[in-house]
Amino acid sequence: MKHVLSILALSLLAACGSESTTSSATEPNAITMTETVKTPLSYPQTAKGDVVDSYFEQTVADPYRWLEDDRSAETEAWVKAQNKVTFGYLEQIPYREQIKQKLAASWNYEKVTAPFKEGKYTYFYKNDGLQNQYVLYRELDDGSSEVFLDPNTFSSDGTTSLAEVSFSKDGSKLAYSISEGGSDWRKIIVIDVESKQQLEPELVDVKFSGISWFGNEGFYYSSYDKPDGSELSAKTDQHKLYYHKLGTPQKDDAVIFGATEQQKHRYVGASVTEDDHYLLISAAVSTSGNKLFLKDLTKPGSELVTILDHTDSDTDLLDNEGSKLYLVTNLNAPNKKVVAVDAAKPQPEHWVDVIPQTDNVLSVSTGGGYIFAEYMVDAIAKVQQYDYSGKLVRDVTLPGLGSVGGFSGKKEDKTLYYTFTNYTTAQTIYSFAPESGNSDVYNKSGADFDSNNYVSEQVFYTSKDGTKVPMLISYKKGLKRDGTNPTILYGYGGFNVSLTPGFSIPNAVWMEMGGVYAVPNLRGGGEYGKAWHDAGTQLKKQNVFDDFIAAAEYLQAQGYTSKDKLAIRGGSNGGLLVGAVMTQRPELMKVALPAVGVMDMLRYHTFTAGAGWAYDYGTSEQSKEMFDYLRGYSPVHNVKAGVTYPATMVTTADHDDRVVPAHSFKFAAELQDKDTGANPQLIRIETNAGHGAGTPVSKQIEQMADIFSFTLYNMGYQQLP
């Protein structure tokens, strides 16, 4: 399949606390603990309104509804006042700057991505060290390289980032999208590859979109109509697929799918086969499950052919050979399989298994004329190479136990590339010869980090209902299990997302300072297929929280840490996880770090594309049972007066239009109003930033320095030697 690289993949995890970039570390230093003297906090006054909602004849007060208005002067003043208190608190921590310097020093080395070929050029991304954004380079005929596209020039503060990059079929043109201030709203710019000159006015108001070329003539993209009200928070629920022909105004772009009430879906995407023969359209109302349609592009005016008319499965195009389509699906195969079908009769009753379902979860890529099947075995990668008939060519020998990415390219590529990493091994790029199966190191990480000094062990613990849950625990060798180790327990547990081992600069610094980093694979994720995902959704969501609580109890029971030395962290759906667990079991941890979290479970579906998360959460409107269940764990609605909560630093961003900051605003306001203990209840609001993707390196360093400083300070550490 045609290679399309998105910088989004490089930075998406930054919002979730498990960055995929690499790091260095010096000789570990012990952390010194002394008596900590904390400055008393005076929080800004947060006005209470009289808004009351009714659900199934039950009333629910929403006193901080006014904070949902991201355009009001009152909300802006509140944000400034909260940041003043938060940063005033952080500035008193004596080693905050020292940690920031450690992070910057560890970040400061050259990072290179795997190359890919488009037209006559070979492209790759590189960051010299502390550049805010990765730069796209290309190799010339003489073997030298030049800067092709530098996102660091898009804005003075590095907050405009490169999102999607897609080359036309012959590689002569490039369409790329940019994000300003971290927003999910994008602009698409088209340039000539040789001259690097922009070819036409940029396309605007694009959201949740890929860029899929048809030849060199134009491309398909997706967007919503601009909403009434705030573009950062107003609801968007009718996604449309457009075709843009180069040289024509955007207003004339044809709507291919999604304009009618019958075709109304929340997420619509498109993929053109590498030979330009077929267009595959995916349509979904939620983040799980999609319909699938086919259009023959060789026949002008051809009708859409329905492959799947329901959303009971996740099914996508893998590749084609002539009229034979290869699809990857979990229809009647919860762990996924690859099927083949003729485009003339593409419905499921005609599907033939190419790579059948196994006991392990499958993800698939293509390149060099082969299919590569990656399996997760207890969240650890295993890769097998198949031909297009489904015959096993070989088990691919990997460098060790960890995560891989890559094994993708065009059919004619003679060399493919993949990356390998785990929690204690910095990312290394390997070249792979699909004909021989040989791997060679292509680019070794420049991180000054000796993995031999660290341990990453997998354990299995028992959750509340008896379910066995895997967890990876990483730390510096020589660690004593005496309950004194500062520990970050990170989790996600939702949306079929799998947390696989990956190296991270901040986590390396944390371990270098003597910290433990633990990641359980909670239900709600995708580590064990659809059944594992479904076991953490809707009326089973409490399973996720129970799994996380059990992980904390295991770490304490086994002596890795204690309640006074434990911090819990998660972002987005993981922010919800932290919010729910800290309100259910506030005595279990010392520090809570919810980032860009979904905190108001009664109203999340009323913002932006939030209604698309209903597969995982359900909504407060669908039934009294679901309303009662959501209200029972919704973080905003479960902060109780008179309770001592852990030291909490909520983090969010003013341009987050995926999980709107109002969630975090309201949760922080509730904590500040009702908490009666001595622990700080703070909110750190990043400005000109969004959900995490494209966040400049400078902001990532500042944020992580603040998180680590806050965490250690509230665990009782007064200085770093």
C-alpha cells in the first residue's frame, strides 16, 4: 500500500504520558527526602451558577456550567487566575529547574525516522535535538540531503505542527495538513515537489481527515460544516467526504458521501487503492464499528456498492490485486483476520480467509509484495510474513521483547524498515529484506541511555473479579522493594487502544532519578481483542477502574512502593481513569495526575465529536440505568465534601477541541471547593495547545518538569543531590 506518514503518530502519545521519542540518562542519583514545608494555597474564587438538569426525573446541579463557554471573558479570567496560583506553587519547588535541565539534556540528541520513497526521492524526518517539530528531509540523486519541509518555520513559537503528509501517485505533488495551536481543525496545503511552491490556496476547515490521492489529479478528504458557536467546543456530528480536484476552488469540491440524512455519520474516511482502481469509504457513528462502501473509479458515475451495511465490526481495506480486495476485519473474528473477496461481489458471504483468526490480536501491514501480520502476545510483538495467498513465508526474527512498527511500503520496494523499542530500549530502526528475511541496524538511537542498567519485567496480577491482568514494571537495577520508591502508575483502558512497551525520554529521566514506572494493560484496551475491549465499556466500565486499583495494590503489596510514594497518571480516557480512581479510593495514592481527561460523564457527548465515544461509555440520555451508572463514577459528580484527596495537578490545554478543557475546569473547581485536606488541588492550563498532538518539544519539557516536580515534592522530597 502507498505509504502515508503522519507526524501525528510521533506525538500523539504525548497527551497520554508515554511519548515515543527517545532519551538519554546519566548515572542515577538518589533522591533525598527531608521535611517539606508547603506554602498555604489560596485558590481563586469560582462562582457557582444555578443551572440544574433533569435526567429521568432526577435533578443534577451543574454549578460550573459557565466554564463551558471557552469564549467568555469570565472563563479567560478564571484560566489566568488558576495558572497564576499553579505556577506560583510550582516555582517554589527547589529542584524544578534542575529536572527541566535533566529533561532538556536527555532530549538533546539527533532523532531520525525510517525513510520512505516517493517518486525519485527518499524522504525521512529528523529532529536535531531540541527542535520543537520534526523536519522533513529528502535525499537527492548525489546522496546528499536537504530540508524539504520545516514545520518549525510555520509559527514563531512552534505551536503550528505538521499533521498529515500525502504524496500524489507519481510523487510530483505533496498535500500536507497543519494544526494550529494543537487544534483538530486542519488546513491542507498543496505544493510542487520540485519547486516546493504552493500550487493553490489552502483548504480550510478540515477535521479528522486523511488525504488520499487519486493519481496526480486530486485527493479525497473529510470534514464537518463549521459549527454554530465555538469551533473548539460546539458539537460536530455529520462528517462529509469531499473530492478536491487540483486547480479548482474548495467551494466547488464535490461531496462524495455524507451530505444526506441517510448518509449521516460522525466519522467518514476514504482510501484509494494503490492502482487507482477503487475507492473504499468507511462510515462510523462511534469510535468502534464501521460500515464499508466501494466505488469503481475506472467507471465514471459508478454507483456505491455496499460491502457492510452495519457497524457491528471494524473492517478496513488492506490492499488489492486487480479486482481482488484484501480486507482486515473483526467480523465474527474478535482478534481480527485477513480476508479476500472479488470486487464484483464484495459482501461478507463471499469472503475467503487469507490469514485466519488466532488466539492473539492481529494488526497488518503490506510492503515488498508481502503481508506482515503482527500479533500481540501479552502486549509483546510477534511478526509473521505471508504471501498474498496466505502462505506463511517466515517468522520474522525480532531484536528482543518489545514493540515494533513499520514493515510497510509499496509493492515494488526491495527494502522495508521497522522500528523496535521497549521501556528500557531506545528506539532503533532496522532495514528488512523481504526476500531473504534478513534484518540490519539502519539507525541506532543516539540516546545516551544504557539499557543494561535498567529492568523491565512483566507480571500478572489479579483484579477484583479474579481477572488476570498483565503489567510491565520498569526501574533501575538494584532497586530495593522496601516501599520507598517513587512510582508512577500509568493507565488508559479504553477505545481498543493497546499500551505496548515503548521508550520515552521523560520515563527514562524518571527511572534515572530512582523512580518506578508501571503500566498495566487494563480491560477496555485492545491487548486481548474485542472481548477485552468490550469488558471495559458502558455498564462494565468499572472493571477498568478495578483493574487499575488492583495494580496499585499489587505494587504496594510487593514492596515496589507505598501509598505515600505512589502517583497515578493518565491522559484523555486515561484522565477519566485517574479522576474516577482518585474519587473512589483517595487514600490509595499520594499524587493524582489526570491529563486532558473526560471528567463530566453526563455531558461529554454534547461537545465536539464526543457523541462518538458512546460505544465505550454509553450516554446519560439513553436509559435510566446508564444515567445512574455514569453518575456513579463521573469524576465531576463524585467529588465529596469533607474528603481529603491526593495532591492533584489537573493538566489541560485551552485549544483542546477533542476533550474540551471544560471537563478539567469543572473537576478542578469541584476539588478546590470540597477538598478539606492539606494537599494542593491545582490545574495547569497550557495555552495555545491542544489534546497533545504536535505539542512543541519546549512545551513538552516544561510540562513534564512540572509534573515530576509536583509529584516528588508532594511525596516529601525537598531536594535532588
